[in-house]
Amino acid sequence: MKMRKTGIALLLMLTMPFLLHSQSENVDLVMVYKIKQEGSRNSKIEELAFGLTDMTGPRLTGSTGNNRGNEWAKKKMEELGFQNVRIEEAGDFTRGGWDNIKTYAAMTAPYYANFACNPVAWTGSTKGLIKSEVVLVDVRSEGDIEKYKGKLSGKIVLMPTTTTTPYQINFEPLASRYTDEELKALTKESISAGRRPGGGQPYDLTAMMAQRQLRSKVTELIKSEGAAVILNNSGTYNIPRSSFGGYSAGNPEPVAELNIPMEAFGRIERLLKNSVPVEMEVEIKNNFFASPKVYNVIGEIPGTDKVLKNEVVLLGAHIDSYHGGTGAADNASGCIVMMEALRILKALNVAPKRTIRVALWGGEEQGLYGSRGYVTRYLNDQAAGGNKPDFDRFAAYFNMDNGSGRYRGIYLQQNEAVRPVFEEWFKPFNDLGASTITIRNTSGTDHQSFDRLGLPAFQFIQDEIEYDRG
């Protein structure tokens, strides 16, 4: 992670107030210089990164690891001298608590091969060590379901329907930066949300929904037949996502579901399609516990101006992750950058007029639980009658959730009034490649909780580097 992007975030915070009606903004270049010097000479990024990734581990929402990450962040904020530090309840979490205790999987016939793998979140355990043949459930239409009835009890089921397209060789590098042409294209207004221009493949919504419905029926068949384990293709980067059907606290445990790497999945599938029997042994132990709350970790530098101190400049990132790794790119990177930003302000003895607050959100991956809970607590509660007093004291929110890449600019979220302000704020960082101001919206992360209420909330344009690798 680069110190350069932290400096840009700091500039945006330090040059508040957020002048929505201003056509120009004076930037304190002396302070910019101090920020760059402190950030480059005394950076604590590596220390923070180690603490929130290697030391605390994965932080799946509602897990023991999530609690461990929250406690680490609170303690670290206190050590750094932030004030009003707390772990704050954001709301209920209906999926309940879940920890993976043990995972083992290996092919034992036609020869032995062990697999690096992860269970799907909120799926169940096996009944001890399962030793069974693998059955290929190749359902392409609803009519195919009937032929598997009576054949799946106690079996390990391979699910090729989870692979929507065959693997295609990609000659593009795994890590890349925005090109000048792509950044220029971003400056053009577009009605569609998204990050990289031209990124992603177009999809047929009708076909996607039909596939989801078919998969749901196959899952019901597997459950009713008493299959022991479901094997999924975890894709190029072996990222374990949630179960297709989801899980709610208090329901019976789902069938144990395991994501195995693309290479292993493809090997087993080819063996079975060539009539070579495959046997495996699998043991998965997961722990379900009472439905927990979602929590945010919050700290701040209080404002010093008698009139403006109750106004809040908010910056944040989500602290929850999935369980297959340490959640470094998504989104420990954002959390440590925002914590480092406040650390640098403390090191420089900055006394801001407004309160600068950092919030590490819980439950983002399952639906922006943490940031939505913050909005309900402090800013707007429709059930209680609408806006709260802090709504009018909200200055701006800055979010980071696109991995560890360099900042290249910012999305205006269609807020044309702030373009002149951002253009001035970014000028000292143009030589670091950060100059793109786009009117476009971007979606999929916590700034949306504020943006939907008409509050100024922004996500930075970042080089995605290896973001999809988790």
C-alpha cells in the first residue's frame, strides 16, 4: 500500500470546510508539504497493516475474528491518541454468528491429491470425516433434476452449474493501472454506475435469474436427498463467498458446502465426464452461535471552533471481510489508510475547526449494515420521523473500498457543484497521477448509505491492482 494515496485523503480532510457553493478553494500548501513529509518519513502503514491482517486474521461479519478485529482497531485508535473511541452497535445481524473450526478435503481415488479450500460462509458441518464417491450433478434444465433422485444420499456432489462460463485464457496482467485513455473516458458523463470504463462483461438479467432459480431447485434436491457435501468452483482467485441460498439464524444448518480451486474442480469434473470414478474424503467443522449485533469502530479528533466543532467530516472503510484470507485488499487497506490519516493529523498537532471522525464499518459485505446503522443513529431515521439534528451538521463523507491501488481521482456522484473544490484540492497531487474528476456515480460500498439521503459522500477512483484477489 502506497503512502501517496493517504496523502490525498489527508488533503481532502484538511482543506475542509466543504464549500458546496464555492467556485474556488484556497489550499494550504504548507500543510500539504507537512502531510507528505510525515507520511513518507514516519509512515505507520506497515504496522497497521500487520495488526489488522496477519495478527487479527479474517473478519467475517458475526464471527469471532470480526470481534477480534474490532477490539484491535479500538485499542490501536486509543494508542494513537484518537478521542471518543468506541465499538458502537449498528444493528442486528439476521444471519447469526459463524466460525469455521476445521476444513480438510482430498481426492483419494483414482489417486491421492489434497486441496487448499474453504467452506462457504454459513454452511453446515459434515458428520465427521466423510469418505464417499463424487457425483457430478450436471443440471442444465429443470428436466435434468429427475435423473438424480435416489442417487445422492451420503454422496459428495460436484456442482458444475456454479460455473456460468468456461475458463478463458486472459493475456491481460493480473495487476494493472488505469490507462490515460480509461481515465479520460471516466470524465465523460454516464448514466451507468461502475468503476472501470468498459470493465466487466454484459449480462442477461433474465438468463441470470433463470439460472438462480434452477440452482435453487437443485439445492433443494441435494438437501432432500441427504447429500453429504456440495463442491463449488471457487473461481480464479479461490475467494469463498456466501452460500447461494443464504442462511438465517435459527434455521437448520445447511448442507456442508465447500469451495475448491478452479484447477481441482476442473480435474474432478473432467475425470467424471470421462467415466473415471472419483472418491474424496472431506471433514468440515463449523460453529453456529446466537445471532450477534453488527458493530462499528469509531474514533475522532474533536473540532476546536466554538461554532463549527459539532460539524463532522467523516471518513471510513469497512472492517469486515470474508474468511478465506486476511481481508487485506477488501478492506483492511481502506481501514488502515483512514487510521493513518488521523494518525498523521495527530502527529502534526492539527487542531481542526470541525470534528474529523473515522468509522470502520461492520457488515458491509452483507448489505452496508454498519454505515446504514450509523445513518439511522445519527442522521436520519425514517421510522422516527426523518432527519436528526446531526443531519445539518454533516460536512462530508470520504470512503475507500477499492483495494490497495493508488488514488487517481474521485467520483462526484453527480454533484457538479463540488467540481471546482475538488479540482483545487487535487492539484498538489496531480504529479502522483491523481487528477481525474468524474461526474459519474460509483456504487457497491458504504458511501451509498449517505449519498441516498442527498448528503455529500464520495468514493475515490483507485487503480484496482489485484483487488479481485481478495
